[in-house]
Amino acid sequence: MKKIIKQSLSIPLLGEYAPVLVNLIGTCNEDGNPHLCGASFVSFTLGPPKSIVFSTFVKPTINNIERTGEFSVNMCTGEMAEISDSIYWKQELGKQNISIESFEWGSKVHVPVLNASPFVCECRVLQSYKFGESSIYFAEIVNQQIDIHLGIPEDNSEEAYVKWLERLNINDLDPLLWLGNYYRIRKKIL
């Protein structure tokens, strides 16, 4: 393996230093309409309970989560790049033009679940923190929805879930990545 020569930078890269999975966070506006915002830095915790953590600076999303304590995490695929980009540029608006055909309401919490997303988590907030202009949320995953074409775990055990993940081909999932632009994965290494 070759040695990589690095140079220090004096400017912050604002999260564009590594490829990240693109997700859309879904909330319900006070008027009952859905609201979505982009969130690339979403992570899972081992809990208990098993949880998701993410942060956002998008005011309508923060207001909706603070009011309801609920949100969805909709994983984006390569085919969702245009809708993701459109949502990103409109995320700070109180109203978005989201067609009723493009989403359903969650089955456990009242949050938008995008029909095109192959993997969705419905979440309830456990803790939140204000950090500058951003809010950070730790939320319990109360329901997961997985595209049936990806197969499903044999049962609800953690072992079955891990085996399912090991069998899953990332190319079938086709995750949308962000690194200053949108990218897709195409090659398995190991």
C-alpha cells in the first residue's frame, strides 16, 4: 500500500470530506402536510434501545420534530437523485410540492414514508441537543420498512437481521452517495 502525502487545510470542509449516504428526513407540518429535508450524516446506535442519531439545521424540520417528537429516515437510491436534489433546495421552505402518490404515512408514527425508498426507519425522539444552529436527535427506531425485493430477515432476531445484511448485495440497494456531487456504488471489493 502506498503512503499518502497529506497537507493541512485552514478551512472547514463542512461535511464534504467523505462520501456519505443520502437520506431524506420526513416530518409532518402543523397543517398536516409532509415535509422532507436532506440528511447525509445519519448513524445508528446499539442502544438499548436501538436508535438513530442525526443532526439538522433546517428550521421546519426542527420545528416539526420538536412539536411531534417523530420523524422518518428514508434512504435514497441512485434513482432518487433528482427528487433528493429538489428537496434539498426546497427543504427550508415551510411547504413543499410532494405528490400524494410519492409517499404514504408511516404505520407506527405519523411521518411521510417515501414509496421509492427501499429502506425506511420510523422514529420517536428519545433525546435532543441544541448545538449552534443545529439540533441533534437520538431517536428510537419503532418500525423499519424494507423493500421486499431485497429479501427480508428470516425472523425478528438480531442474528437473522445480521445474516440478511451479510447476504444483501449493495448494488441491489443502489445507495445514493454525496461527496460534493451525487454518486452511485458499483463494485464489490471483498
